Amino acid sequence: MNGADHRVLGRELEMFATAPIVGAGLPLWLPDGAVIRAELEAFAAEVAAETGCRRVYTPVLAKKELFVRSGHWSKFADDMFPEMRVGGESFVLRPANCPHHAQIFASRGRSYRDLPIRLSELGSMFRSELSGVLAGLSRVRQISLDDAHVFCAPEQVGAEVELALSAIERCYGVLGLDDRRYRLSLGDAGGRYLGTGEQWAHAQDQLRGALERRGLDFFEAEGEAAFYGPKIDIQVAGAHGREETVSTVQLDFTQPERFGLEYTGEDGRRHRPAMIHRGVLGSMERLIAMLVERFEGRMPPWLSPRQVAVLPVGDGHGDGAGRLRDRLVAEGIRVDVLAGGSLGSRIRAARLHRDPYIAIVGDEELADETVSALVPQSGQRACLGREQFVQRVRADVRGRVLRPSALP
């Protein structure tokens, strides 16, 4: 692992900023950082849709009563922002999205034929962290969470947990997060948990069985469960060797009870659904901090804010550089033409910006309809046909490769 610090790289590469007048733990996403976040959000939405989730949007605040009912108020009140009195009612910023999603399930009658119901939302939640523990993107007060909740029949839990684990494995393969461990987080005798011992034992067995069926190595940790149920935490080693939880799959048998969630079974009777909390990419802030450090700011081509820097050799090559830019833009590639100053200084600027591809256009390239391509990460240089270069970049970006492919 390297010793990169995302806070330093974030400033140098102009990914995010902070402002005292805005407040600590509330980062401002600059255009380049916003590109990375938008690409990850699109990837999360794609994976959610592939696994049967339907997108929803819910408000970032609610009446205090919602969180009293869910159990969050008794457990997290000290970590929540103070309640706001409006028109004689008390509202709070949410510490989690799940109570809102429970209300979506409860918004109409449900049948066993409807199950499982999978709801996804990349929503904001809030934690009233003390200033002393805030750190760049890794510890913030507003968390943008890739979140999904599955409401299913008890007999569907195992398959749904396996589906979530499969989605996580796919995402980690794309992101190159190979050094991961699966932790089965259990309750302990002294913890303040909701639910009965019988419910906990059954839930823990279901999570354990899903891990075993997928053939995943895991370890068990008592006392690491959520207050409403046991969970699977995926632990990833950061650039500095410290493990962090990125993704989770959690069982919850208490919120369905507290909110009186029901569906009509095949027998015509009312039944209680199981609820699964599923965070595949987890917190956008924490994930991006980890990736920036892991790649030392040199993001995979599909995540790079600028994917190609086009450099005209001289003033007479601007039109040719513009035609290459337009062709790349037509393929959805993020590209800028860097003109002015010496060619060497512009190559250095593109390298410092961590651009994955540099394309140089001069007299020979214009005459032959070629591109002098440079891949700074590998140091490779090659002369390619203009269309060949465009298709090479396109394939790398759409294939979400971790690093640019070798030039011919």
C-alpha cells in the first residue's frame, strides 16, 4: 500500500474543497471530484437495476416520531442534529434512509406475489460528528449513501442476501478492491439490541448460510452488529493499511414490527416481511477517499475527470486537434484541448492532472490522419490511426478497465 492522503490529493487535483463558512465535515465537490462521484453513482444505479431494485426518492428530514418508532432516536439521538420545531411539530435530519423506505412499503397493501420488493436510493443522511473526528471525505457530517432495502418473505432471505453479495463481488472486481475480508457481525450479551434472542439466532444463521453457499471466507465478530439485527460487513484495507467497512448486508426484523409492515400470504393471512439493508458501494465520500488514496489520484480511465488531453503541437494544428476532440466527445469521452505554451509544459500539465491518455497532433499526424498517443501511467508511446485511437479509448472507458490497455 502507498502512503497517499486523499485530503492532500483532493486539494492538489481540485476534487473537493472545504470552507469555514460552510462548516467542517461538509465538503464542496468541485467539478473534477463531481465527475468521479457521478460515475460511481451511475455504476451503483446500474448494479441496483440489474439486481431488481427500483429507484425512489425520499426527504432528508422527517418528524421526530418516525425515528422514535424505528428505534433510531433511542439509539442515536446523541449523534443526530438537534430537532427543529416548525409549526408546533418536531423535525430532524435523518441518520438513516430505512424508516422512509419502510413507509414506501406501507403506502399500499402488499401481496406475496409482490415480493421481494427492492427499493434503492442514493440519499443523504446526517451525523452530528464532533469537529475533532472529521477528516476530509472519510469522516463527514453529510453522508451520501448507496442504499437499498429489500422487503421479502422470510423464506426469500437467503436468496436475497446471496444476490446482494453477488452485486458486491462484481463491484469490487471492477474497482480493484481485491484485499477484502467478509465479517459476520453478531450481537453480544451486553449490547442494547432490538428483538428477541430467537430472532437474532435465526437471522445470524441465515447470514452465515449465505456466506457459506457463496464459498466466501469470513470471520465472526461479536458486538459489531447493528442495533436492529446482525450484518455482513465487507472490510477493505485502505492505503495506510487500516481496514474500513465499505459495504454491508444487514437483516432487520424489528422495523417491520415497529411499523406494522404486512403482506397477504398465499394462505390469505397477514404476514410480517423480513427487511434487508443493502449497501453495495456504501458511502460515496468514504469510497472516493479510499480510491483516491489507492490509485494515488490516477483514477481508472472511466473515473478520470479528463480522460484525454489533446495537444496541438503549434498554432497551425488547432483545427486538427479540435476535430479529434469532437470525435472523442461524440463517443462520450471527456476531453480538453490544451493549447498555449510549450509542448513540453503541456505534457507535464497533463501528467500532473493524472490524465490517462495524451494525444499529440502535429504536421505528420494531420497528413496521415494519425495520433501520437502517450499513456503516462505505463510510459508507452505509439502512433495510431485517429479512429483506432478513439476506439481504443472508448473500449477502455466502456469496459471500466483499471488502467489503460497497452498500445499496439
